[in-house]
Amino acid sequence: MIKHVSLFVLLLSFVHGLFSQEVKGVHEVVPAVNLNEYTIKTTVSGLQGVGVARIIYLIDSSHAYLPSLTNQFFTDRSEDRISFYVMDIPLSGELVLNFGVELSTEGAVDFQVDFHYFKNEEKKHQNFPTLYLVPNSELAWEDPPTNSPDNELALQLSVAENTKFAAETILFDEEQKAEKLALQQAAQLEALRLAEEKEAAELSAQQEAEKLALQQAAQLEALKLAEEKEAAELSAQQEAEDQQEQDKAIASTVDFASDQKSERVSKVHLGSEPNQRYTIQLLSLAKFSQARLDYYCKKHKLDTGMVTKKRLGEWTKIYYGQFETKSAALSVREELVQNHNLMDTIVIVL
């Protein structure tokens, strides 16, 4: 007769994977000090590349669940199972789970263990080895059990119950999977709807911005054309008025120059002539407008730094430059005639 007293270790291993049988589950059952209490240690290996996982022990609530201080996984205890959720798989690809259980029955019991996990965004499921627990601290067998009719009937009943239980478990898992899939599809549809609404809003905003930009560009172009037209009309009117005023002013300007020449000659005879300075008269205006003068200078491409104005009675004289000699002034006037199309300019003494 073989006897095992106090401590016995029941080692169960199961290897079953969808890819090269890589996931392994191993149970180690150790009797505790108290009667009918056991410590269960499950080691799962081959989990490289696995995202999250769940281990389900189909231990109903008639048996007491004894938490372990070494277990850091989230635990869910329900009427027919104990579930452990693993959110972070170790880099080694191996995890160890410990907990205890106190049996409420006197006969031998067995519990199924299911393992669910996600790998490569695909949910996978595998059955781990069944846990077999015998609520006795001492086990003894005189001889191997015989195949009596009672044993065969018990075995058939056990197989039938296990088959029914497995079918119910599969149905439950399929229902959960279908419900989760429906929720995922609803979430995806909602996300798609929100994305389409956002895209439509962004497209509408972009179209409105482009439309506004085109409107603003058209307004600016219309304003530019209107300003150019107004400036051209103003320039034509100004040139007509300037020509009339220039014709009227030529006679008085010639007289003014003759008087200055006579005065200079008399001063030379008296020996008191000061240093003479010369300038080029561009315009003689009865009505002065700074805007018109600016346009005149821009049109003839004149250096505005050399343009001055002087009020003489009712006339406003527009001069260009100051020169030490008459020859220098005549040279600049010739340049104005040739390069700036200013034919009606004259050189006068300041």
C-alpha cells in the first residue's frame, strides 16, 4: 500500500496552441494546513506577443475563494467562476498566478480552466488542464481501481456532465463575443459618422474661406482699377488746366526774367552783383493741389527731393533743383526734355 501524508503535489500540464502549440498551461496543487484547503499555482508560458489575457476557473461559489497576497491581477468572483484579468504580459512571455480554494464537498471534484487572450488583434481561446482536487489530507490506494459497472456508470455520467458543461460554456462565450462585436461595430459606426461630420465641416469652412478670399481679391482689384481710372481722369484734367495756366504764365514769366536780367546787369555795372543761383520752373499754377503735384512727379518720374514750390502773388511756382551756374541748369533742363518729356520748362534766376 502506498501512502502520502501531509503534502502532495499534483502536477498537471497541458500544451495546446493555435500556432505551433506555443502556449502552455501548468497547474500545481498543494494541500494547505487546514483540511480541504488547497493552494493552486498556474504557470502560463509562450505568451510573447500577447496583448491582454483572461484565465477562467469554473469553480462555483459553493467553494470558498482564498486570495493570495502574491497575486497582483484583477479578480472577478461570480456564481460559477473565478476570473483573473492580465492587462500586461511580462517580457519573458511567462506569468504565474496563485490563489487558494476551500472545498465544500467531501468527494473528489474537478474544475475546468479556460484561457482567453488577444494576439495580433485576434481573440484566441484554449482549454487548460482540468484541476482535480480530493478533499482528503491522506490518499491511499491498495490496488488500481477496477472497471466495475458502478465505476463505468459514474464515468459515463461524468463525461455527459462535462460535455453539457462545455457546450454551455461555449454558448456563453459566443454570446459574449457577439455582444462585444455588436458594441465594437456600433462604436466604429459612430466614430465614422463623427469623422464624416468633421470632414464635411472642415470642407465647408475651407470653401467659405476660399470664397471670401476670392471676394476680397475681386474687391481689391475693383478698387485698384477705380483708383487708377480716377487718377487718370484727374491727371488729364490737371494737364489741361496746367497747359492753360502755363500759356498765361509764359508772358509774365518772360517779363519777370527780363526784369531780373535788367536788375542783374545794373548790379554788375554798380559792382554789387551777389552770387547768382538758378532753377528750372516746371509749373506756374493758379490753383495748387498737392495730390496733383504728386501725380505729376510720379508720371514724369521726377526726383521729389529736388521739387520745391513758392507762392508768388496769386501764382504757385513749381521749381526743380538749384544750380550754381546757368549752364548746369540748362543741362538738367535738357535732360528733363529728352528723358521726362517736359517741353514747357524754363530756366530762371532765383
